[in-house]
Amino acid sequence: MLFLVAALMLFGVVLGTVAHAPLTVTAALAAVIVVWLAVFALRERHGRRRPSAS
């Protein structure tokens, strides 16, 4: 339950920041996050296809 409260507080801080940032800054940060998540997903997918060396 404490984790949920902390997550909601963090979510509120992030949304508050986005609400006051210009649209171009918000869009640029969103693009950075999308690229980061895409790279992570590709690395995870590529890493799982290889058989274990052990």
C-alpha cells in the first residue's frame, strides 16, 4: 500500500511538470523515452533468441 501511495505521488509530480512545460519540450522528452523503450525491447528480444552458453 505504501508503494502505491509513493507511485501516485511520483505520478502527480511528473504530470505537474508536464502540464507546465511547453509542448515542444514535452514532445522531445516523449520521443527520447520512446526511443529508449524501443532500444530496450529490441535488446531484450535479441538476447532471448540466443541459446545459453552454459
